[in-house]
Amino acid sequence: MAQRLCKLSRHDITASLSDIHRIVAAPKYLCRSCARSSSDKKRLCKPQAFSVNAPVAKESTTVDKSVDKSSKAALKVAKKTLKAQKKYQKKLEKVLKKQRKLAKKQQALQLKFAKLNQATSSEYSLTSQYH
């Protein structure tokens, strides 16, 4: 497995999974372009030194994580509803545009029919006068 982790295909990854686990077990470097980690600098296309900071306060982070998760969930739901609302708004605009187009077409046809009706009624009156 001389290839970089960034360049591996899915099939290559499944074939050499044990080697990859060994390489990634204690990561020291992080790829800046694809965010993969490795213990060897040569395995990444754009390696950057990766330092692990010790946690300062575990209790405060767990509370922050739970608050963070709930806020992320609320944000995700809000984004989803906004997306759905935009989608329905777009559909509604499309339907309204089609409705206006059909109303315009109907009006034109009614006008044409009225003209045709007048022309045939005048012709009918002229022919009835001759008979």
C-alpha cells in the first residue's frame, strides 16, 4: 500500500483495511484538502501537523455538548422547514403563472368566438333576407 490515503478508491480501502487501521490508529498528521488523518506524513496529499489538546473541564463540555446537540437539531429542523417552504412557494408561483397564462388564452378564445359568432349571425341575417 504505497499509495496516499487521499487517492484510494473504495475497493482499495476494503482490500487493505487492516493496514489502514494500523496507519490511522495514532494519527499525527491531518490532510488539509480531504480531512483524512494518518500517522505517516507520506500517506497524505497535503499533510498538516496534528496536535491533540488535553481536555480542560469534562463536566462543562458535556453540558455544552447536550445544549449544542439540541441547538443543532433545532437548526436542522428550521433549515428543513425553510427548504420545504421555499419549495412549495416555487410550486405555487409556477401554478399561478400557468393559471394566468390559461386565463389569457381563454380570454383570447372568447374574443375570437364572439367575433366569429357576430360574423356568422350577420351572414345568417343576410341570407335569410334573400330567401
